[in-house]
Amino acid sequence: MLKLGKILKNKKGQSAVEYIIVAAGLMGAFLSFYVLYSHLVPQQFDQGARVILTDYNTN
């Protein structure tokens, strides 16, 4: 544990930890957007298809 403290005091060690934290945050953000849009986009296509088909059938 003492060695980890020395690494974190080092400038390169701090940069590595900051890089890992930022990378994990970005990965979490991308995954949450993926989950959101993977459910939202098919619903939008279904709604759009219904509008197109009802408009096509009325004409």
C-alpha cells in the first residue's frame, strides 16, 4: 500500500489514475446512451411506420 502512495504522488502516476477515471466515466456515458437509444430508436421507427402506413392507406 505504501508503494501505491508513492506512485500517486508521482506526476505520471496521477496522470494514469486520472486517465483511468476519465476513461471509465466516458465508457459509462457511452453505455448509458447506447442503452437509451437502443430502446428509443426502434420505438421511433415503429411510430413513423404507423404514420406512413395510415397516411398511405387513407390515400
